[in-house]
Amino acid sequence: MAENKVIGNMKIKSWILFVLIIGAIILVSSAAGLIRLRLDLTEDKRYTLSEPARTILDGLENDVYIQVYLDGEMPIPLKRLKKSMQEILEEFRIESGRHIDYEFINPADAGNAQQRQAKYEVLISKGLNPVNIMAGDDEGGSNQKMIFPGMIINYNGIEMPLDFLKNNQSASSEQNILHSVEGLEYEMIQTIATITSDTIYRVAFLEGHGELPELEVADITRSLAKYFTIDRGSIGGRQGILDHYAAIIIAGPTKEFSEADKLVIDQYIMNGGKVLWLFEEVAVITDSLIYGETVGLYYPLNIEDQLFIYGARVNPEIVQDIDCMVIPLTVLTGPENKQIVPAPWIYYPRLFPKTNHPITRNLNRVTGKFVNTLDTVGLDPAIVKTVLLTTSEFSRTVSPPLRISLKEAELTPVETDYNKSNIPVALLLEGVFPSAFRNRMTGNLVSGNNFTLKTRSVSTKMIVIADGDIIRNDIQRSGTSSGFFPLSKDRYTGEVLGNRDFLVNCVNYLIDDNGLMELRSREVKLRLLDKPKVKAGKTMWQLVNVAGPVLLVILAGVIYSFFRRKKYTRY
């Protein structure tokens, strides 16, 4: 009886111990769930959110729902992009206190081809751009597949599309994926900040000086409208009319500025206003090229002295560059036969973005038309000057008056004649600017007696681009209706261009009040395998991967058998 009682007590104690262990495990697991311990051990801190991103995510009061259209069968590089997307979204979800929710969706997952096409059209109508890729099939072959590397961000019934795949034709697929990963945090947090913000900044396109009409800047206007309220209007010499705008855009003026309008812009800058200048000093009538030739003439706009005071000068000369876009040219292939062929046009340079600045980092090439050049002037230490766009290593300049003929496209450029390199064509100015009207009489330029001239600005920024056509989109006319071609793609070659992204980044950088643009400077290192080493040691690594696991299992079995035999045969 005593022996049975002892055995019963031992069983009870065992069960009690078991229950305590299970309870301790549950308790520890629950406590661990309440403790946020996340360590980023990567060298480039790719899993660490920036301080501006944390501030925005911590301030979310309502839920943000993100639909990511990157799922299903896809090439391995896109799977890596998807994995990076999941990691960042999970960081967003945790940092926001679970106010971020997300879902990955396969847009090709539909019952039949008709339903799939209908789903594609809905996504395109929402602003997502499809990309055609080659994907493998179940039989070992490959076929063309349409994917939508983008997302729809939803907040309080408002939807905003975001494409996050970089498509730089001059970079490898690995580099494009890397650049896409580098830009994920900025692009997502910028969109979330915009869609959840109570304050929407206003941006104005100036009119009244022959600026580009609304239809010719429709593409960039639509892109900027995702972030800002866009207005258009003339100054009319009225002081303070620009004060409630975060930035103004002067796009391709062709008429002289009055002194009264210059004073309005100057005082706007003195009060911290931001300006994006896009203009040239050489007027070229491009419509005349349909007749085979045109002319370029010096045409000042009466803003040269004002920009000179701010630290920049647009030179009245046109860039010719060997690295240029092509234009369709009609040539005779017989007495009556005509053929359209692409021909390089040295007046349309493919400009190089600065590689290490938030505005231009990871951008595609930017194209211009009859681009002028820029110089920095003055030695004011309060103004920091940064070149954003340059020509190639093989370029030169020509001065007006000049005759421009389409026959020049038939000539083969000689590299030795193009002896200038990296000519600046876009410039960022930051700091404290002197007024262009200091030491000048301004009484006749303003009405009323309450005006006081401010002679030095608060800290502000401006960007000067020596070409108005960088922002101009081509017009598509069909009968009585008119549309426009996108700035992001060349209409003749299909090349993906950086014009739209560059201009959107310019405005975002000028207005940026929370430091988000600095996220574009973030760098993730590309760590690829050493291909020569991989090729040289291919056989060895194949043997290690195939035979290694088998040998380890056999070795583990031998060791286990040895100790088991030793344990049970020692008595």
C-alpha cells in the first residue's frame, strides 16, 4: 500500500510539474509578445526606419490599408523585391501601432482571360502601370506575362496609386531591383504622409509671360496633384499674391518680365518662398522644323539680373551632345520612295543626373530640347550651389544667331569636335539670398504706402533649369479632342525617361518640411556572388551540396549507434 501511495504521489507531482512548465511557457510567451525587441544587425541598416518615417507612422490616428499587386509566379528578382516589400511593410505595421494593414494580391488570379483583362483595366484606370516580363511556365518554357509592380494605398476612402519598380535601361536587372528597394521607404512614407496629412500645400504655375499652356504641362500637373493643390495665374504686380503658395513654377516663359512682377517674385523669395525656374535665353521656333530648318535667336527675358544676384546665370548658348535622343527623319530611298528612319539629334541631349543627391539619385536619364547652359556666380558663403544635371563627356555649345537644319541629323558627329564635358544645365541653390531690389527705388512699382522692402531672405531654396522643354509634354490630337503623351517615356523609342520623376522630386525637395527627401540618399549595398569564383568551384560546391547532407546523416547515425551500443553493453 505504501509503495502504491508513493507511486501515486510521484505521478501527482509529475503532473503538477508538467502543468507548471506549460504555464511558465505560456506566461513567458505572452510576456515576450508584449516586449518589442528588434535588432538590425545589417551593415547598411536596411531594416531600420528613419526618424521622419517613425514620426509620421507614430502620428497615424486611423488605419491605412495597402494593396500590393506583386504576387503569384514571377522571376526570382521580383520575388526578392516582394520580400523586401514585406519586411518594410511589417516594420511600418509595428511602428504605427498596427494602424498599417496590407495584403499581397495576384492581379492575374482570375477565372478566365476576360475577367483577368477586366481586372487589369481597373488597375490601369486607378493609375498603376503594367510591365511585361518573361516568366517560366509549368512545362519548362517561358511566356510573356503582365505584372503590376505597384500598390494602392487607401485611407478614409481615398485611394492613391504608387509604382515602385525602377526601370532604368542603362542599369542591370539586379541594380534596378536594388534601386527599387532603396526607394521603397521614401516612396511609401511620402505617399502615406500626403494622404493622411491635414495640410495640403499649394503650388502655382505662373502665367502672363508666355509660359507653357496648361495642356503642355498636363502630365507633370497630374503627377504633382497627388501631393499638392495646383493653381495657375498671373501676378499682375500685386504684392503678397504668392504668399500662400509653398512653391511656384515658372515654366518656359517667352515674354519679358515687368519690374513689378520681378519685385513680387523677389519678395516672395525673401519671405521663404521656393521657385522652380525653367527657361532658356535662346528662342528656337521648333514648329518651323517641319519645313526642314529653323533659327535660334537670343531673346532675353529681363530676369537675368535677378538670377545673377541669387547666384546663377543662364547663358545664351545651345548645347549639342553626341549622347542624344533620336527623331524620326524622312529620307528618300528612291526616286519616289520615302522612308522614316530614326536619326540622332544632337540638339536633344540625354542629360546625366547627379548620382549622390536626394533629388536625382537612381533617376533615369533626363532629356531636354535646345538646352542652354548654366554658370554659378558670386562667392556668397550663405548660398550653397549644387549641380543636378549635366551633359555627357562629348558635348559643345553654339551661340545665336544660328541656323538649325534637319540635314545635321544625317551627319556623323566627330568626337574631337565635341570638346566640352559635363556642362551644367540644372542648379540647386540653398541658403539666404540677397534681394535683387536692394539699393533700388521701388516706390513706382507698388501701390500704397504700406510696403516695406525686405533686403535679405530667410533660409530658402530654388532650382534653376536652363530648358523649358524638360517639363513640356507632347500633345496628342485626334479630331476635336486633345490628349498628351507622358513625360516618363519617349514617344518614338519607348525609352523610359526620368523627366517626370526629376521634376516631382524637385518640387518635393523644395517644399519638404519633414526631412523625407533625405531618405532618397539611403544606400543598400549590392552583394553579388563572385561569378569567376563560382564558375571555378562549381563542381566542388555541387558535391558539397549534394553529398554533404547525406554524409552528415550517415555520420550522425554512426555516432548515435556507437554511443547506444556502448551504453547498453557495458554491463
